[in-house]
Amino acid sequence: MDTRIYVGNLNKSTTQDEINTLFAQAGIVSSVELVKDKGTGMSKGFAFVAMPTQADADKAISMFNDYALADNKLKVNVAKPRAA
């Protein structure tokens, strides 16, 4: 099962492809889900990245937490389970 990572404090102009390219430096990326406002289609400033191994996820968290991307310092950690 994939490990989901929360990526917060994204610049509103950051794209899903940019996130994918960045996190691919740490390992295999299964998926990227950039969360957007349903009304405007604009980014809400956070995303979820899924990686197939815990080792890759841990590496991504250590590499990109506090990483500066588009003038914003990213907040990266293991995503909390979805509420039922």
C-alpha cells in the first residue's frame, strides 16, 4: 500500500507536474493529487503525494520539508488518515 504524504504551503501557481518532478527526485511517485477549489479551479495550496515505499516517503519528507519552492517553504509530512 502506498504511503501518502501531505505537501502544504504550496504557491497557488504550482502545478501537479512540478510537484511530481520534485518528488521523483526522492523515489517513485505513484500519484499526485493537487487539491483545488471546486468553484474557481484554483489550487488551495496543498497536495498529497503517494509513494510506493515507506523508505521513499521518508526520504521525500526529509528532503523537502522546509524546501523553498516558488518562494514558499514547503511543509511536508505523512498524511493523516482520511476521516470516515
